Amino acid sequence: MACDLWLVPLVDVLCHSPDNPFAEEIATYDKALTEVGLPTVPVFAYMPGLSGDVAPVAGFDYDALHFLRRAYLLQLCGLEVSPVDALGGDYEQLLEMFESTAQQSHLVWHYDHAGAYVPVDYTAPLSNEELLAGGGPLGSTQGLLRELEVVARSIGIDPANPPSPPRPPERPTTLEEPAGPQPPDDNPFARERHVWLGLHAAATRSLGQGSMIIFS
């Protein structure tokens, strides 16, 4: 099943528009942030070359996302990060045994098919009834990027000089269809690396241009 990542530019031409399709979501995120003393979702002034257009930045399948989450949890818990051909019961056991650790992770504690990362720096994903009823826990882009840098070397990536990210999807994919073809990679962690590169591209662009990342 396919998962797309989209960038939503947090520019005033979009966020202050009466037709902003993300107005309700941003209001929910603002409430969750201010309830714990954090600033609201930032809105930036329009700059030449940056529009309010929402654009895809990466795509991969859900299983591959879970492969990367598994690798991160293994490393975080001091266990060997070894490649596997398929997700078995060990990932569910990891989530059960280290649930409190997983709940502190922006990479792991996030809905597969919905939810967002916003460019506001905080320690652990935010969660309340409104968030869980909609897109799920709210992640921090900065927190996600830190965790990607932590797991990078375990899957054969130099976080200071990563490979070029894969091309974004040419069109939106539906939940039921498979993700687009993965670029050739002989590394035993090829699936984890593919997701890592997509998430890393989304996170760096989110911070660089002032956007939030949404899952669909």
C-alpha cells in the first residue's frame, strides 16, 4: 500500500486565504502546541519563487516505513540492527516492550496514512483527543530530522552526505495501490534507505522553505 508525503508551504498567501483547505488542521495543531506552551504553526511572508502550491515530495509503501521504524527502535534500545526480508512479529514485540520509548519518537509514533510534521522544535510527539480523532500524533520536523540522523549509519547512510533523494511521485497514489518502483539499491537495507531518503528530503525542505509535511 502506498504512502505519499506532501509539503504544504506555510506562507501567508495560503494560510491567510479564506479558502485555505488546511485551516481546520492548522487550528487543531495550534491548539495542541499552545496547550503545552509552544508557539503556533509558523506562517511566513510570501517570497519570490515560493507559492502556496501543495506538492508531493516523496512516496513509499507502508511496509518499508515500518522497516525503517523497526531499525530505529532496535538501535535506540541497544539491539542489533539487522536486515529482514519481511516484517514479522518482532516489530510488534518491539512496540509492546518499548512502548514508552516508541511514544517519544517522532519517526515511530505517527499514523501511517495521515498526520503531519510541523517546523516547530519540541521533544516528543504531541497527542490529544482532537489529534487522535483526525490525523494522529503531531510530529516536529526538527525532531524527525534528528532521529533520521541517529539511524542513518545503521542502514548504510552518511547523514552528512546522503545519496540523492528519489524522485517524488508523478501523481497522487491511492491507499490501496502499490507505491511506485523503488530505485535500484543492492544494500540489504534498501527499503529502509528508500524511506529514509524520502523523509530526509521532506524534513530538510520543510525547514528550508517553511512547510509542514503531511502524510496521505
